[in-house]
Amino acid sequence: MQRFVQRLPPHQRIAKDFPVLHYGRVPEFDRRTWDFRVEGLVEKPIRLTYDEFLALDRTAVTSDLHCVTGWSKLDLGWEGVLFRDLAKIVKPRSSAKFVTIEAENEYTTSLPLSDLMEPDVIFAYNLDGKPLEPVHGGPLRIVVPKKYGYKSAKWVRGVIFTEEQELGFWEKKGYSYSADPWKEERYSY
Ligand SMILES: Nc1nc2c(c(=O)[nH]1)N[C@H]1C(S)=C(S)[C@@H](COP(=O)(O)O)O[C@H]1N2
Ligand SMILES: [Mo]
């Protein structure tokens, strides 16, 4: 019997172009005032400028993005800083179990820390060899390939390690917290 590697989660279709989907406006990026903060339950909270962020160890990850509305974009070539490499710098306390990602315009999303420690979770500033375009989250987004796209927050500015699970922007509106496309966890009933 032939074995297939299943690329598409249930009820997803392949997008040929790269759709742009977000709530609100694309924020302005000012390199002089932009910062990235990591706070909450960590030994070493940090605040980085954009240039300091670019100086962190970089990694490339190719992954697929699955939007809960039904499209999937395959083989996106991200480059940036792995979440697990950032965690090594800030050293999460043992009480840290969840992480809230904070983006521009009050967009947030929260995930279990263990899901973010996966080797494909990346804070990306390049896509397919070019600086990430503002509409796709430039100057910095997180990409969490094993979750529906609303966990892959664009225009990320901060990370807060928490003990309790918080609800993010779409999660408060009834979308699934766990958001696993392979289990088709779209809504929280
Ligand atoms: N800040 C922010 N990030 C966001 C969103 C948003 O509304 N605001 N939408 C999410 C959703 S639902 C999806 S599917 C992806 C889409 O990413 P793209 O626009 O680069 O295709 O961005 C995610 N990140
Ligand atoms: Mo989405």
C-alpha cells in the first residue's frame, strides 16, 4: 500500500496566492521607537530594539499556514528567531505554563508554553528571502504552523509568560483555544 504524507488538514483548500487576512489596519513601523518586550514569569525580562532583535541567532523554517476560514498556504520560507531560542535567553520560571503574544492594535493570542517550544515556531522577519511585507506582519510576526492562522500574530511587539491561560482576540470571540487544524478545532462550543 502506498503511503502519503497528508499535507492538508480536513476541509482546507490550497491558496495559490498568499491571502492577506487581519482585523483593523496595517500598523506603521518606526525603527527608532519599535521595541520587543518579554515579561511575566521569566528570570530575565528583556526589551530589544529592532536592530538588537535582528542580531539574535537566526534560523530558517519552511512551513504551511492554515487559516480557520478554509485556505492553506503551503511552503512559506520563514527566517527569524525560534521561540525556543528566545526562551533560552529569558529563562521561563517553572510556574510559566502559558504565553500571551501581544501585537499592535491590541491583537493578542495565547498558547501553552509547550506548543511554542516546538522547533517550527518562529518570530519571523523574512519571508522567502525578503523582508516580511507589512501586510503579512512585517516587521515581525510569530508563526505557529501546527495551529490555525489566528495564532500566528502579525506585528508582534511582546511576549508575556503566564501561569494561567488567557484568551486572545479571536479566542474571546468563540474561536478554539487549542486551534489544532488536524483535529479541526475551529470553534469553542
Ligand atoms: N495582528 C494580527 N495578526 C493576525 C491577524 C489579525 O487580525 N491581526 N489575523 C490572523 C489570521 S486569522 C490569519 S489566517 C493570519 C493570516 O496571515 P496573512 O495575512 O499573512 O496571510 O494572520 C493572523 N495574524
Ligand atoms: Mo485566519
